[in-house]
Amino acid sequence: MTFVDTNELDVREPREGWKGKFFRSESMGFAWYTVEAGAWIHVHQHSNDEVWIVVEGELEVTVDGAAFVAGPGCAAVVPPDTPHGVKALTDARAIVVDSPPRDSIGGVDLT
């Protein structure tokens, strides 16, 4: 798959308030999220590198105990096996990249 039009992808909701469209390359997984204010992802960790890029709105991203309010144009880099969590302070849109790609998020099969 060389080109992806995210407008043509199915919307999935792996957590309440987190609506995403998912696709992958051979070495990376991508999530295009629309997030409702107040929605959150509990502190967790996994073996993937993960990068959160905020496109619109504000997300509070906590990485290894350090919280940061990320607005449009900000990115949070989460190393493998590092505790992290996210809370939407406003309605927001974000792109999340995992390397290697994950097979599931929030119980939703992405394969």
C-alpha cells in the first residue's frame, strides 16, 4: 500500500471517546484519532516505540511520570517499555505511530 486516503478507512473506537482509523506499513503502524474532551488512556506500557503528534486541540501526555500539555504541532516520543498515558483536555485530533506496528489496540484487532 503506497498511498492511503484516511477518509476511506473504517472508523473504530478502541476506547470510549477515541475514534480512530488505522493502517500500517511493513515496519510502522498508524492511528488517525479524533478524541472527545475528557477521554483518556490509562497508564500502560508496551514494547513498541510510539510517537504522538497533536494535529488539533490539546492532549496531556504523561511519559514515565512527566506530564506535558501537547497542542497542535507538538509531539511526544515514548520509548519502548516506558509507562505512558494520555488525556484529552479538549476535543482533539492526533496521529500516533508505532514501530513495529501493533496487532491490537484497546482490544480492537488491527491486522
